[in-house]
Amino acid sequence: MAPPKSHALQTNMDVDYVISYRFAKTADKSVAISQFEKLVEALASVGLQTSVRDGDNDSVLVFVKAVSDEHLFGEVYRSRVRDWIHGVRTAAPPKETREALEEEPLYEAERLRIIYQLITNPVEEGGAGITPKEGEWKSVESVFALHDHRANKDWIRKWTTSWTLTTEDLDEIRNRFGAKVAYYFAFTQSYFAFLVFPAAFGAACWLFLGHFSPVYGIISCVWCTIFTEWWKHQEIDLAVRWDVRGVSRIDTKRKDFRPVKEITDAVTGEKIQIFPATKRLQRQLLQIPFALGAALMLGAVIATCFGIEVFISEVYNGPFKSILVFLPTLILTIANPINRSILTNFATMLTDFENYETQGAYHAALTQKLFVIDFIASYLPIFLTAFVYVPFGNIIVPYLDIFNVTVKPFAADEKQLRAPKPGTFTINPDRLRKQVVYFTVTAQVVNLALELIVPYLKRRGFSKYKEMQSERAARNGGSSTARTDNDPPEETEFLKRVRQEAELDVYDVTTDLREMVLQFGYLSLFSVVWPLTGASFLLNDWMELRADAMKICVEMQRPTPWRADTIGPWLDSLSFLTWLGSLTTSALVYLFSNDGLGPDGHPGSIRGWALLLTVFFSEHVFLLFRWAVRVAISKLDSPGLQKERREQYLVRKRYFEENLSRLEKLPKAKDLGEEEITREGLEEEQRQASLREATPEVRFWARQKGWRETAKVGKGFIERAAVEAPTQRQGRNETKKEL
Amino acid sequence: MAPPKSHALQTNMDVDYVISYRFAKTADKSVAISQFEKLVEALASVGLQTSVRDGDNDSVLVFVKAVSDEHLFGEVYRSRVRDWIHGVRTAAPPKETREALEEEPLYEAERLRIIYQLITNPVEEGGAGITPKEGEWKSVESVFALHDHRANKDWIRKWTTSWTLTTEDLDEIRNRFGAKVAYYFAFTQSYFAFLVFPAAFGAACWLFLGHFSPVYGIISCVWCTIFTEWWKHQEIDLAVRWDVRGVSRIDTKRKDFRPVKEITDAVTGEKIQIFPATKRLQRQLLQIPFALGAALMLGAVIATCFGIEVFISEVYNGPFKSILVFLPTLILTIANPINRSILTNFATMLTDFENYETQGAYHAALTQKLFVIDFIASYLPIFLTAFVYVPFGNIIVPYLDIFNVTVKPFAADEKQLRAPKPGTFTINPDRLRKQVVYFTVTAQVVNLALELIVPYLKRRGFSKYKEMQSERAARNGGSSTARTDNDPPEETEFLKRVRQEAELDVYDVTTDLREMVLQFGYLSLFSVVWPLTGASFLLNDWMELRADAMKICVEMQRPTPWRADTIGPWLDSLSFLTWLGSLTTSALVYLFSNDGLGPDGHPGSIRGWALLLTVFFSEHVFLLFRWAVRVAISKLDSPGLQKERREQYLVRKRYFEENLSRLEKLPKAKDLGEEEITREGLEEEQRQASLREATPEVRFWARQKGWRETAKVGKGFIERAAVEAPTQRQGRNETKKEL
């Protein structure tokens, strides 16, 4: 009586989250059981209903949903109040929960986020305090929501058949996967849309102007600047649209933060954990040796391989040349990932050591360090070719003789090593272009393919392995297959799907963002070498957007819908790359202005002052232009800003009215203005004045009482003066005559 | 029975403001009277008590004070609520006015500001709508508060006898003259304190390293950067201290703003006046021709005078040399102020044309334009000497022959004009130093003297003129002296003082700030030429601080105590000058590295690439350093930030508690967790399930009811698996063996 397969994909059994509890790691059976009981109790204590099913080998799956809507609504209300207090919402939510939810219905991502926080937040903040893979919850392998397969299918179908994404498509992502993922797609979509221009213009330049065209260089820099600044504007707009403006200000404390001391604020009674900023600053200074070390480590490998490659392909002529040519690629392929993982570990350790207080600060610091590594690994090869090999090739290549010594044993004939004498060797000016093409086309395609195919193969291989394993287990005892046989028949398909999803990787949006930012770097730094770069990226990104959607739906667990109001530290990377682009582009245009052939390895033909002047001029024009673009964009209005202004206006109006109604009770200043001066009043005043030994001040003010009397006295002064005026004017005239 | 003079200085008769109403301008007597009545009525209508006295010729003085404390408190409360709504205060003021004022007493500047706003704010915002010198209130010459002479005297005495100003001194300024004036003094005091180091270090460099020392250059740039960034930090700190953080966000609408159209927002019903940003942007583009024009106008005069000066002092040898030498100074002295006032008018017109919506934006735009004018007028002469005359003198000076033609008629002997042949003329390398000394010592001293002496002479001259005039008037008719004779004898001295204060100038803090910023420019741009610059400024600023205090107390009307949370657009000027300093200093150090003698007019000895490399390198080191300083300073804690955090915490806590008490009424999620599974409950569930044609979802969740049952089932799974585990592990081992 099992429901048809399609049904298994269509229902999630109202499950909000699945917790995978793997007890294999726990040696002691009773410990595993008591910890499991604790888990279920903790979940129940925050109002979550639980149901357990058998998982794959050595694990159980705990299904979780909110006990009732009423309970969930309470949590939603709490979350919204917290948002309001932190300034994410302009107005406090209405006092009745029901009303609040009717006015602003709960969307899927909000529901899932709130339940996730209910599960993982510390107990003192009202959560169950379950931290996957950490501390006492080491056995909790993952906490994940189930994919909505029907919606996923619709999504993929829609995307693969349409050319562009609308804002509504992005809204849908935000509603289903949260603002953080939506920001990635919004960024990539904006970037994609902006790419149309450099793609078209680049193609035209490629056809009519050739490589290293100054016109293309300028337009490319302008475009990169406008894109970066426009995105900053767009980010704010989206934040308002998605009601997340300011969420990055809500800092979550890092659990691993180790304060030096804890004091209690004398005024507020708040406990403050202190870690002195100066101490952190000292630790942060370690970033300088780190960056240098990373540059050295990666740079040494890259430079060596580069040297070997140049030597083999252009100097060496001995045996095995066709094989040896692959040597540098081999070295790079092996050494680079090793280096990078070592450096990444270092970066993480360093960031841990810097001991940040909040999750946000930690993340930003780590991202910065990773960007340094990425930057060196991605762009250094091209930098070497453009600014070392091509201009100084003729001077440097002869020193590659050092490799000769190594290679000599293999060379049968001395002549096979045509040791280049200065002047006889000619550099290969096409090398730079080839390299750029490699990084902007080949590498991108390979990357995209890897992103899709590797996880697929991994998944297939893993399930194959599982199958084989359980077959073997069946042959041995037969109990393992029997375990899933325990499933209620109508749930079989559903549970199978859940078990599959439990095996999937966790989606990390940072990786995808990083990829896009690095791609943008090639465009801003080197696209002047090969103007088709933009066109290549345009094609690639159309695929990329869809592939990423696919990846999220198929290859990964459903991401926890975190909120965000920016793409975070990557924004700084974008700005940095745009700025650096103004330097490299102008330098490349100057260096290779000689018909794209470059200085041909003769540095003599480069005029230092001209190169520097070009770069200096270009950078300052860029800075000025960027400032102008910033000012111009900041003046632009947008739907998001309008919405925000409108909300603020309404809130202010409401607050003001609330407070003014309170003010009504106060004596109003105006009332007294109309007061009549009655004889009685004046007499009363005089009496009082004589009573309390009038001071000069009292007498000063007592001379005129009420504005009518002031007006009367003033009138007298004016009338008198107006009579005098002619006499005086006459007097002045006389003065003039006298002079 | 007149009170002694000292008493007149000691009491202000409880007067808050004095309004000087000059009716001479109004031709028609009756119009003047009715307008005066309107004035007094308007004042009375907002709860102000009035009392009129005769002023000087053709004017009356209206004395104003709040009718009663209760009325004033209402206004204070309104103002504080408005602040809270705009985010200037973290918490709403307590609901009882009395309580609010007891908790946070009213200080003088707040009282005066509120009354001033009551007088000048538009009627629809609750003010009397009296706008001095504008529209229908043209006859209202000025609205000013009376000096508190006793406090002023104490202030001056204290300052002249102490070396440094403490934060409490600044607090006092803020309490009496408002935050805007206090910011000027805080800035100048910070700058003064920071100057100690470059003064000492500069003197040491001057003694031991000479001019153009690279060491001094680097340290000077570092110091300027730290000062600028530190001040930004300090500004925020002071804003929190003075409860003005965010006041610049409270925009006051400009009366002269001319919207293109007015629409009514469909959602809020708010009336919005629209002037498209794009249109303004187009108008702002006029700033480019304006800046070019200003550079051309001022530059032409300066360059011409410079040429003439060089020609006369170093080429010309004819008659009248001793007189002609003063010609350029004469031209500059006449032409510069004319040019500047023309340009200032232009700048004002341009800013008017740009049609800003708020007072703040208008002011910022105007300040920017004035800075451009100041920049050219102040620094261009030195730029010309350093970067044109010294390096290219030998090439350019011969072309000054053109002046020969003009001078020829005067020259008796042709030989008096020793027409320089290229190579024979030698430039005067001392010229640059002399010029810097002139601008940093002579000009500063002259300026300071003018600031103190000119207003004094003006005041004396004016009162002398008045005296003479009234003497003459007395001779003619005797009525004018009689006018003041009308004063009640005990008020004579007081009224005399008020009449004097009414004649004083209005203090504009921008002028003083401008002076300091321009002074900072000399330090950052050119102090490497003459390292004693810092010492000179240190002395000058000690005087300046005291002179400004004196000026405010004696020479000027008491300033209206405006609020501010920054020194405004001058901050950008500071940053700009610091940045430019990194360029000029490095260029100067390179150019004059030749023992301070400079390139001696032979540009051949300058290596273009080396100069550019120096500047390029220096600029980027500066940018990197500035970024590091920014990061470091942003991490520093300060009393202000602590105070702010504390207030925010308290507000959040209070809001949260208020809202949580509301939440108490909601069903709490936790309650259900402890629910017991009773047999009856289960049976009830089952009955319900069968009743409503159970869906798979209902059946899924019905299998385990309550966390205890989940725990029990899970225990079963784990126990079973734990039994299986060894078998399986064995199975895996077998697999290994098989491989």
C-alpha cells in the first residue's frame, strides 16, 4: 500500500527539520541512549514535536515540527520584536500575534529560520542549545530541512526556459532559501546583466581595435566602477525589499570567544566580557607575516613552475620534451591544493587566535585572509607573465640555465640544450593572451563542470558503495537491510529520500560568491589582454546561475535560510579589484601599446616615467570618477529607499501623534498669548511686586504687561522717532555739507 | 538711584532674547507700526512675554522671555520627543515633564536654542515664524541673546591663566554657546594638543636634519593622518557626550527650495515636494567650469604677480626698483579680495541654483565651493614656486622678457635690463623657504591681529561716529539724546549695554574653522620645506584659542546655540589635505633632496620616473597606512561609545521587558514539552485520526506521541544497532581482507 513515488517527492510529512543522530562515534551504548533521550527532551522543552525513524547504519533520524501554530507564532512574534529593537524593522509589530501575522504573513524561510534558531540557540536565549558536531552534541551530525521537491522542480524548469531572472524570481529564492542565498543569486544576476555590455563592446573591440586597446581599457574600468558602486546601492534596495536592512548589526556571539576578564557594568548591571582591542590588534598584526608567507609559498611554487615551463617549452629541446612539458602543470596540480589547504588551516587558526567576539567579525576576518590566498593563487601567474616575463624575459631567461644542470643527464646531445645567449632568445608575446584565455575560458568551464559532475559522481559512488556494503552485510547477517525493512510501508519512499538527503553536503554560499568575485577580478584586471573575456563570462554565468540552482536543489541539503543584508566582506574585495584594475589595465595598455607585441623582452624600450605617469594618471582619474559615480548613485532614488522613507514617515507620524496626545494635557504656550490685561490683574501684579521687595528684574518686566501694552508702547516709540526722522536726516545732510 | 555699573553687567533682567526692530527702512510710519504690532502678537502667541524699549536711532528693542517655566518645559519636552523620534536620543523622555526635567536638567544653551526656534520656526511647526531680514520681517534686524558678562569674564580669566583646555571647559562652552561652537573649540584644542609633537619633532629636525628631510616628511604625513582619523573618532565621542549624535540627520527644510512639482504619496498621504536628483546633478556639473574659472581667475593674477615679482627682484635692475618691488603685492592686495568676493558671489548663486532641499545640504555644497576658492588662493603661490619656478626657472624666466617691453620706457640705460640668456640666470632657491615662512608666520600673525584689532577699531569708530552724530543731532534739535533719556534710570546702564550689543557683528563659527583647516593645510602640504612650521602654529594657536574666546565675548553678539555633531564638510577638506600632503611632501623631498638647494632650475637633473615613483610609492603607503589607522581607531573604545552602548542596552532591555510581559499571555512553547502521554490522550488521538480520514502526514506523526515515546523508540533503534555493530564491523574487516 506504499504511495506512488511521486507522492514521496510531493509530501514532506509536515516535517520542519530532520536531525541526524549518529551514535557510532559513541563507544558506550548506554551513553548514546541517554544522550539521545536528552536530545529529544531538549527539543520537546522548546515546543517541538519529535518522531524518530531508523537512519542509515549507526544513525537515527529525528523528525521535528512545531507542536502547534500558536506556539510557533509566539516565537515569530518574539523574533520580530527583537528585530524591531535592533532597528531592523521601523515599527514594533502589532500587539496581537494573530493580527501581526495576518498583516505580514510568515513565509517559509522565516518559519524555518525561527525553528532552526529554536533548535540551536543557547538555552539562556530560549533555544534548545543543540549545536551540531560540537561539545556534548558531537553525535548530532546535522540539522537540515527537507527539500520541497515540487517547488524545486518548478524552479529549475522555469529558470532553464527563461533568459533572465526577474526580481520576483529573487523574491521567491528569498522566501524559500532565505536572504543570504538570495543575495548570491541577486549579485550574480546583476553581474550577469551588467556583463552584456562589456561582452558586446569587448567583441566589437576585439574585431576592430585588437588587443590592448586603450579605448577598451577605459570603458572596462568605467564599467567595473559603475557595477561595483551600483551593486552597493542595489544591496540596500534589496535589503529594504526583503525587510533585512540592518540584520548584520544583530551580532550573534561566538561560542569560542575567550574573554580576558568579565566585568559587571556598574550602571546597567550587564555582564560585559572584555577582550582588549589593543591585544587583538597585536594579534592581527600577524596577518602581515601571514600574507607574506602565503605570497612566498604560493609564489615560489608558481614562479618555479613558470620558470620550468618557459624553460622547457622555449629553451629546452632535449628528449622527453613532449612529456616534460606537462611537468609544471603536474607540480602545480599537486602542490597548489596542498599549499592552499595548509594556508587555509593557518588562516583559520590565525582567525581563531584573533578571538573575535561576534560571528560576523570572525567571518569577515576569515574571508579577508582567504581572499589574500585566492588572490595570489589566481592572479599571480598572469602578473608574472605580464610584468616579469614579457618585459624582462630577455634578461631573466638566460638565468634559467640553472635548470639545464638538472636536465643535462637526460640530454644525449649537448646541442639539444640551446643555451640562450642574451639577445638570441626571443620571448613569446602570445603567451600572455594564451594564459588569459586559459583562465577565463578553460578554467571556468572546467570549474563549472567540476561543480556539477564531481558531486554527482561522489553521490553515485557513495550510494554504490553503500549498496555493496549492505549487500555484503546481508550476506553476513542480513540484519542491515532488514533495518530499513522496519519502515512502515507507506513511508518507505519518503524515508529513503530523507536518508539520501541526510548524506548530502551542506551548501556554503560563500564558495559560490568567492568564485564570482574572482571571476570579476579577471575581467577588471586582465580583460584588456583579450577583450572577449566578457563574452566568455556572459555565457559561463548564464550556465552558472542555473547550475547553482540545480546544485542547491539536487546536490546539497536544503540550506538553512539565514538572513543577510549584504554580500559581506566580498564587497571590499570587489572594490579592491576594481581599483587594482585601474592600475593593471593602464600598465598593460602602455606596456603592450606596441601593436600588442609588448616590450619584447627589451626593458630598454619601456620609459619608466611614461609607465608611471600612465598608471598614476589612470589611478587618479579612476578615484575621481569613482567618487563622482558614488555621489551620483547616492542621489538616485529607488523603490527600496522610497519604501523605507515611507515607513519611517509613518512611524514618526504615529509616535509623534501618540506623544502629542500626551502633550495636550500640558498647558499650551499659546493659551496665554491671548490673555487680556484687566485692571484687576494689573493691580494684583503691583501688589505682589511691592510685597516681595521687587528686584530690578521684576520691575523691568512689570513695566509692560501683555503684548497689547508692549505694542502700544512700541507704537509710541515709533511714532516719536518717525517725527524726528526728517530732522535727523536733515542733520545728516548738513554733516555731509560740512565735510 | 541707578544701580552701580557692575550690576548692569551682572544682570540680564531675565531676558532670553532681544529683537532689534529697525523701522527706518519702512517708509510709511503706519506700516511700521502695524508690522510691529504683528511682531509682538506673534511672539505672544507662542507663549513669550515681551517688553519694548527704545533702541538706537530708528529702532526699538523688543525684550523676550518665556511666559512661565511650565510653558517652556512643554516646548522642551516637545523638542526632546522630536529628538527621540529622529534617533538622537536612544530613549523616549519620561512621560511626566517635571520628571523628565529633573532627570536631565535644562542647560542654558538648550533653553536659548528652544526659545530661538520658538521665535523663528514657521507657524505650522509651532513657532512664531519670525525670520530676521527676510520677507515680511525685513524690519527685524536681528534676534540675539544677551551676553552673560560675569560668566564670560570668568571664562576669559580661566583660559588666559591655564595652558590647556580640559573636556570640562569644552562642556562649559557647549552648555553656554551650544555644541556647534563647542565643536570648533574642541577641534582647535585637539589640533593644538596634537601640534605639540610636530612642533618638537620639527624643531629637532630643523636643528639636526635641515630642510627637506625625508624623515620629517614621513613623520609629518603620519602625524597628519593620525590626527585626521583620530578627530573623526573624537567627533563621535563628543557627540555622544553632548547628546547630539545624529542631530545632523534632523534636516531643516530650506525656505528657498523650489520644487518642480508636489505630489501626494498615495500610501501615507504625505505631501512630497520633488526636485529630480538628475536635474540637480546636471546643475552640479556647473561646478567643474566654476572650479576651472576660479583657478583661472585667481591663478592668472597670482601667476602674473609672481612673474612680475621674479622679474623685478631678480632680472630687472632699472630705476624705481625699490618701489616697483612692491607692485605685485599691491596688485595682489587689490585684486585678490575683489576676485574672491566675485567668486564667493558666484559660488552662492551656483549653490542657490542647485536648489537644495535642506539647510544642511545647502551649507555643505557652499562650503565645498568656498574651499576650492580658498585652496587656490592660499596654496597656489607656494605650488608655483615649488613646482614651477624652482625646477623650471631657467627655462621660464627668460620668457619674462615680455615685461621688459613694458618696463623699457622707464629704463634709462639698456644695460639696466640684464636680459638673462639661458644659463646665465640662476634661480633663488631660498625663495620657497621664505614664502613658506611668510605664509606660516607673518600671515598668521597678521591674521590674528586683524581678527582682534579690526573689529575693535570698527567698534570704536562706530561708537565715535554715533557720538558725534547724536551730538550734532543734539545741536540741531536735542531730541535724539532725549530718547535714551526716557529710559527708567535704574535700567540706563543695562539698556546702554544692550544697545551696544545690538550693534555687534554676528559670530560665524565657519570662518574660524576655515582658518584652522587652511592652517592645517600648510602643515600637511609644505611643512617639510621649513620644519619649524609646527612650532609657529603651536604658538599661534594658543593665542588663537584665547583670541577667539575673547572675540565671542567682546566683539560679537552672543551666538545662537545651534547644535551639531560634526565640524561638517571641513572634515572632508581635512582628509583631502592630508592625502595631498602625501603627494607634495614626497615630491618636495625628492626635488630638493640635493641639499635643499633643489634642482636649481635645471629640469635635466630631475628624473621623471624617480619623481613619479617617489610620489606613487608615497601615496600608496599613505593610503595603506590610513586604512590601518582607520581600522585601529575604529577598534578603540572610548567613554562616549561606552555611554552609547550602555544606553542602548538599557533601552533594549526595557523594550524587551515591556514586550515580553505582553508575551507572557501567549501560550509558552515550553509548557507542552512536559505533557504526559496518558492512555486516554492516545485513545483520543486515534479516534480523531480515524474520524478525519487520516492523511499520510497525520499518520506519520501519530506513530509516536510525546517526546518520551520518541525517546523509547529511538532507544530501541540504538540498542538494536549497537548489537549489530560488531557484526558489521567484522563484515567491513572481511571486505578489507578480500581486497
